[in-house]
Amino acid sequence: MKKLASLVAAFVLGSALTAAAVRAAPQPHLKSALQQLQSAREELQEAKHDKGGHRVKAVELVNGAIAEVKKGLDAANEE
């Protein structure tokens, strides 16, 4: 019975450590997406002329995407 209790305790501890490692795991795809979106925003801001309002709208949309990716990173850190 003590062996079973020890095995269960080891399993629970191992599961908790694994869950903590997953929470703390880096988010390479989200971080890469964030960097690429920030680079795209810089390029759009450097572009000349307004292109019929489309450049400004694109910057707004990219800003929104950046905000969502940051929220995703925050959520991943909270899990």
C-alpha cells in the first residue's frame, strides 16, 4: 500500500512539474509573429503616400494584431 501511495504521490508531483514547465515554456511562434508584425508596422509607417487610406487602415489592423498577440502571450504565461 505504501508503494502505491508513493507512486501516486510521484505521479502527482511529476504532473504538477510538467504542467509548470508547459506554462513557463517559451512561445516561439507567438514571439516570432509579434516581431514580424512590428516589422510590418515599421514598413507601413515608412511607406510614402496614403494609398487611398489603405496604408493607414493597414497600420491600424497591424496594431490590433500586435495587441492580440501580446494578450496571447500574457494568457500563455497565466496558464
